Amino acid sequence: MKHTTAIFFLVVFLHLPVTYPAAAELTIITEEFPPLNYTENGQLTGAMTDVVREITRRLGIANDIQVMPWARGYKRLLTEPNTVLFTTAKTEARESLFHWVGPLHSARIELYARKSDQRQIDSIEAAMKVDVIATYRDDVREQILKSLGFTNLDSSNSPHSGIRKLMSGRVDLWIFDNVGAQQVAREAGFDPREIKAAFTLQQQISYIAISKPTSPAIVQQWQVTLDEMKADGTFWWLTRKWLPPDAIRVSERQTHSDAPFFLRLYTEDSPPSSYKENGQIKGLSADIVREILRRIGQPDTIALVPWARGYQLAQSEADTALFSTTRLPQREAMFSWVGPLYRQRWGFYRWNESPIRIMDIEAAKQVKRIGTYRQDAKMQYLQALGFENLVPTNKNITNLTHLQRGNINLWVSSDFNMPYLARQAGASSDQLALAYAFHTVGNYIAFSKGTSPHVIRLWQAVLDEMKSDGSYHRICREYNYVPE
């Protein structure tokens, strides 16, 4: 690493076209340094590995990453053009040697001792007086100790060798950082609770280092892409899996945009998907969207508006999303889609005492008046089928009053919404009967077409993650919804 472990604020957004110099092939190098970059089950993974891979994916360049000891990678960074090394701590001594892309993460450089060691290390001078300190060869931490005049160093080619020497009593202290020390201890076979931070040397901020002869245009592309990833939430999402929040460096400077990406989120009053209770927006879809926002470190900007208004805004405003929106063929090209959040069965509902019976769609067209919710998907679907007997309303709940009074003969609803809307209207779902079910659909988050495809990809990835880790199903259970 020779970088101080760091946390990044993952964010993914390209508003500017990026032209990558085709002639320049980059050599991308990292080291085995968990949790930033390390091999697991034969695959290179880690917080910074994912960040670098996302940068290269967005730039459309090869992302073959070479893993080698830090000292060898650092030498190549010093001597070879078009070389990238991550993660690398940015120090005063290194400042002019490389180009820098970041920041990525921050970490406290600590001198670690065995938990049983009762000695007090309360100053640099006290650390200089111990017999031996284990270091990682050519690592920034070793370089710092050397620059301070330390001569009692035992250098190894692996951070794991350092902690093994500490735990065996061969050295008195081991220098590392607070982000990676516990994982290195576990990988070396030790309980992290058996070591303690005896003295904090300093805080370091880590970057991606690019060799000096590399074109500044390439460096700028990497920085712009990283800044956009931080703005849209990708950086945070990628790094928070490994790093504590206080280590993730979302900003030190923002070279591409002075303001972060801002997404407008609209929903409607449509329980159990979304509704307002005690001044708070709740519901199955609202809770799912709020969890996505939390995972990518974005603010909660959800606003509850009438459906027709939200639908118009999602078509006319950039960086806008509307949920939950039924995905229909006539809508497919109008939005970008993330989901599904849930599925539902549409049908015509009648009051129990109503004598109306229908056997198919054509029979429904002969009914005198059918209540619908203005401009929602069910109304649009039936209009596309040629229905001319629809009576729209701006507030769906009023359809139940109209149905009970005989002002309409049928009401268009779904098995997902009907029980909640009935209770909201002061009725019971037992007072209504399904006259005919005519369609099953999926409900999604609909993003305005101007929204970056990187944002769409990020949101879908986070939703898929929630479905895999059980959090999506936990939210569904709270609203008595059983997903397929």
C-alpha cells in the first residue's frame, strides 16, 4: 500500500464526454494490502480496487491490475511512464514526484504494541528508545520513521511479517494504520484485541499516484471521473463496505463541480407503497428508496406530490426520479428504470352488494362508469385498450366513496393497494369484491432520461445488493408483502 488506508465516497456520474488517448496504455499496479486491495478466493478485491475498476470502466479502458510487493511497484512508478500505483500516501517528500488523483481515504498512523505490554509510549522520543520497531519495506510509514531519525527499524516485505514479529516478541512495536491493522492481524492468525495503539504518529491521506511523464490529460480524466463518482454516491457505496465512515475522504478538493449531484425524488400518496403518517413519508417503496440513499451517502430528498404532477416532473426535469412507477410498454422509452420494487395484480373491484358481474375485458367496456386515478398506469393501460367509460379523480381514495354511493360501477385498483386504501377510506377490504383481474405488472423507480447512466447502474446495483443481503425482504415483511 504505502498509502494510508482510506475511505472513499463512491460516486458515479459523467456529464462530460471523456476522450481517452488511445495510444497510452496504462500499467496499473497495487499490492496485497487489506482492506484496500487484496486477493480473496483467487480474485483481487478491496475498497480501492473497486474504485479503480469503476474509474477504468467509466473511461472505457483496460483494468488489468498487477499485484506486486510495494517496493517493486513504487520503483516502477518512479521510473516508468504511464504507470498507476494505488493506494499511495501523499507526503511532502513525494508531492513533486508524481501526479495525484484523490483523495481516497485517511488513516491514523499508529505504533502498535502487544496488549500485555505496559510500557508508556507517549512521544516520538520514547518510541526511539525501544529496541526494535517492525516496518513494511519502502512503505510511507517506514519512510516517515526514517525521516524522523529512527534507526531501530526491522523492515519486512509484508505487513503480516511485522505483526508476527510483534506477537512473537521479536520486536517491541509495529507501525501500521487504524484502517487495516485489525484485518492484517486476523489474516496473520491473531486476535486484533491482542494489540493496542500505543502512540499515534500522524494522519495520512492516500491517493492514486500516476507517474510523472504521464499525460496531464489522462490524470485530469481520472480526477474528473473520481469527483463524479463522489458526487453521485458510487464512491461512498464502494468504500463503505470495507472502511469506517470517518476514513472515507469524500472531498479535499472538487475539480469538476462546485456542487454535489442532487437528485429530486417524488412519490405519491399510495399506501402501502408510500404515504404520509405523522408528518413522515413512509411505505414499502419509500423505505426501500431511503435505504438506497443511506447506502450511497445521498440526502433524503423524497417529496410527496399528486401523481400527475410527479409524472410530469419526471418527464420534464433532469436528475429526477418518480416511484413507484409501473413499467409499461408505452412508458418504456420515456424513463430509465430501476427495480422492480414490487409486483401487483390489477383488477376491477365492485362493492359487495353490487350485482355487476364481468367475465372479460370486453364486458368491462360495457359497464357505464369505471373510477380511475388520474394519469396512473392502470388508467393509461385501459385507455390504450380503447376504454371510453373511465371516470378519473385526482385523489384515489374518493373512488371508494363514489363506489359505495353508486356514482361509479367499478373501481380500478390492485391487490397491493386496495386493502390499504379501503382502510384509509374508513371501509374494510371485505366490503369489496374483485370482479375481474386483468393484468400483472412490476413497479419501479422511474428516472428522467437525462439522468446519468452511471446513476442508474449504481441504484440498480444497490437494490440488487439489498435483495441479496436480506434487507429488502425485511422491509417487505414490515408491510406484509411477500415478494416473488
